[in-house]
Amino acid sequence: MTDPRFDVAIVGYGPTGATLALLLGMQGLRVAVVEREPDLLPLPRAVHFDGEVMRLFETAGLADALASRIRPSGGMRYVNTAGQVMLERPPAVGAGAHGWANNYLFHQPDLEYALREAAERHAGVQVLRAHEVKALEQDPGGVRLAVARLADGAALTLRAGYVVGCCGARSIVRQAIGSDHDDLGLHQPWLVVDVVLERDVALPEQTVQYCDPARPATFVKVTGRRRRWEIMLMPGDVAEDMTRPESVWRLLAPWLRPGDARIERGALYTFHSLVATRWRDRRLLIAGDAAHQTPPFLGQGMCAGVRDAANLAWKLARVARGHAPDALLDTYQSERAAHARVFIETAVRLGNIIQTTDPAVAAARDRRFLESGKEEIANLSPPLGPGFHAGTAPAGEVFPQPRLADGRRLDAAIGGYRFALLAEPALLDPALGARCAASGIATVPADGEAAARLAQTGARALLLRPDRYVYGGARDGAALRALLEPLFTRAEVLQ
Ligand SMILES: Cc1cc2nc3c(=O)[nH]c(=O)nc-3n(C[C@H](O)[C@H](O)[C@H](O)COP(=O)(O)OP(=O)(O)OC[C@H]3O[C@@H](n4cnc5c(N)ncnc54)[C@H](O)[C@@H]3O)c2cc1C
């Protein structure tokens, strides 16, 4: 560590911390990451991410590194004990709204390796592995982090303008902020088993949520020969016995026999549904599992952490450079908490469907779905809560990634993690173009599929934020000037 003073210190180098480090490094910030573990954890938790998250990885320059290591999802089904499908997420065929497949499966260590390698290519990013943050103290000028080197207990002090706790469910930064939790009610232990097939076995192509009241379970065809089972603990199960190989094989018996596969691990997790009530106290912020936890029935916990990082990184860069007032950071929780909560509430609803253990309740559930017909699970795209956007739709909504007439994806034309004005060509006069260029806003004439997508919003021009959420829209030149003028007068906010 050459200089212990940083713009931002990140506590925790999981998927949230690594994405944030990469996005801050891309913007030229001096970033310290402190991670307790000496190496990448080989044990995956997340297996799925969605098309919007893939698009954020594209913005972060990772699309090529990931493309050969992930695969579009074959879909997901919630089935009852008779094998009838109650809910279904269709297979991810072709490009979805974000220019990528709607849903992907992946091996978490592959993703984390790619994120870390890309983050550490930026000269400003320094990573302290096998170090633990022990205490935090903030003053008006910054934060002092007391760090211990785990090999020998040596003490180290870092100083940073801001600290983001990406340190998971037991976050020390959340404790320092003094945040409480909103509890959305679901807390349930499950056994998670990852295997590598050693011979071909007939298993579903789709993710299957077995809504069996005698033993709810989930099956996931991950990537290559990796397969995942998540199996709910039932009353009477002895937690310590559940991860023994003989218990695991007994539970996998409906699908696999010993010899079919090598068990990589069996581990117990308690799925929670929580949203922290306070994500910021002055120079301390939290992101990812430190700020919210969801049961994995939609595969969205890590996705929410990646979205947190994409929402926060451009704001932090502008505040750290002194281009935006510190109050911009207050829009992080107000925007993201509302968004994350929609996913958690939906996952809790799905959890209540699969976790039913009363046979009579399960029978009533099955009848209800058979009468009303199979329900489709669409990718959720809720608006942000109030914050740095004009307030009324499409402001606060994520804008999709269509192709332009020349075949490029929208984000390729935007060219990075920056503001962009997508507008009908008639509204993009040279004077406006020059002012946008001076303010660091990319201008993209809407043609091809992008013109149709723009028209669907009811606007003729949209200002998109670096995270691809809409700042605001305009229906004519006068409205566009009214939208942009206040931003041009403090143009540095945009850069
Ligand atoms: C069984 C299961 C399946 C899941 N499936 C999916 C899925 O398919 N899709 C999905 O999107 N999500 C899924 N999730 C959720 C996902 O795994 C988490 O949301 C995600 O890993 C959270 O990432 P994070 O970086 O915020 O926190 P973590 O991954 O928990 O990382 C926190 C890091 O901080 C470090 N740390 C903590 N305290 C300190 C300290 N004081 N000093 C230094 N370092 C510290 C830790 O060592 C750790 O590396 C699943 C979760 C489970 C349990």
C-alpha cells in the first residue's frame, strides 16, 4: 500500500464490492478494497443473473470475458407433486429487452474472477486480501478504518473520503451506521448441494422448483456438468446431520445415485427477507447483502448488489471529485431501496408457494393454480424510488437496450458509463450537440429499433443516466431545453 488515503474504501470483495471497485476504477478514483478472505471463495452461492445485470457487466467491459462462461437459462418451473406446472419463467431465447438473454446461469467463481481481474487492471484500485476491517471512525473530512492483517494481527490504518460496506449480511459498516432492518417475514433454513456430474444423467433442462409439501426442493442445471439442488429443512431434521454425505445422497436419491456425480459441497443457509432501514450515515454507505437480503427464489440477491453498485458508483465519483453536492448520495437509498424491495416481496411470495408443508394448504394451492391456469414469471423492472430523476414515468425507469439502424447496441453507441441523450434526430441540432459534448453527455440519434423503443415511452428525447435509468424525457424542443438547462448550468454534475 503506497498511500493509505483513498477516495473510497470498499469493505468486502464479493460480487457487490468487486463490481463497485471496477466501476469506480473505470472513473479514475483511488479505491481501497479490504477483504477478509485470502483468496476467491471456490463455493458458489448465486447461479443466476438477469439481462439487465449482463448489460451492466457489458458497461463494465466484461461482456467478452463472460460470454463463453455463462449460458442463457432454459427457464424455470414451479411444479406440484403431480408434476403440473403452476408458474413458469420461459426459456431465455434470443435477445431480451436489455440486448442480452433475459436470464443467465453461471458459476459464481468465474464471474468473481472476471470482475476482480478487471477491477485490478485500474491503477487506482488497491486490494488488501486477508485483512479485516475492525473499526470505523468518521469526521467531517473522511473516515479512518482500523484494519488488521490476519496473518499476524498487524494493525493498519486507512483513510478514505467515503466507505462503502459491501461486507454481506453481518456488515460492520451497517452496524456503524446504526441501521435496523425491515423484516419481510421469510426466514427458513435450506441445504444447498453443488455437484459435478461424472456420467450423463437424465435431468431437467430447466430450473425446477419442486413444490412438494413433504420436502420442497429446487434443481438448477448450472453450467457445464455442474448441477445444484437446494433442499428445504423440515421439522425433525437435525441440522448438523444434513451435510453428511450419506444424508446428502439420501436426499438426492430421486435424481442421482452415488457414482453419478461428485459432491462439491453441501452447506446450510438460512434464507432471509430483510431491507436495512438506513443505507447511509454521512460518509458511510452500505450495498449488496449488507443493505438487503432476499430468499433466492427469483435468483436476484446478487443482481440487486450489482444494481446498487451501478447506481452508486457514478454518484460517488461526482461527489468525490467535488462536482456534485454530497446530498446526491442520499438519492442512493431512496432510489434503490424501493426497487430492491419489489424483488424481495416477490421472492417471499414465491417462497410461500414452494415452502408450504401443510398437505391441505398445498392441495388448495394446487387447485387454485389449476383453476386459474399457469402463471408466467416475467422479469421484474420496477421504477426507482424518488431521487435524481424527473419523477414521472419514464423517468426513474430503466431504458431497454435496443439496436440502432447501423446494428450497434445502444450502449455501444453511448460508449461507456456516462450520461446520454437519446433523441429523434430532428431534436438534435448542432448547438445542443455542442453543449452536450461540453457537459460530457453522449448524444445518440434514435433510429432503427431505438426509434421505436423511444416512441413507446411517449417521449421524443430521453436523458439516460450512466446506469441506464431515465433521468427525464421531453416531447418537443422546448421541453428538452427545460429538462437540460438546469443540468447545463451545473454541468459538472454530469461528468
Ligand atoms: C443458496 C443461495 C443461492 C443464491 N442464488 C442466487 C442467484 O441465483 N442469483 C443471485 O443474484 N443471488 C443469489 N443469491 C444471493 C447472493 O449470493 C448474494 O446476494 C450475494 O453473494 C451478495 O454479494 P455481496 O458482495 O453483497 O456479499 P457477500 O458475497 O456476502 O460478500 C461479502 C464479503 O465481505 C467480506 N467481509 C465481511 N466483513 C468484512 C470485514 N469486516 N473486513 C473485510 N472483509 C469483510 C466477506 O469475507 C465477503 O467476501 C443466493 C444466495 C444463496 C445463499
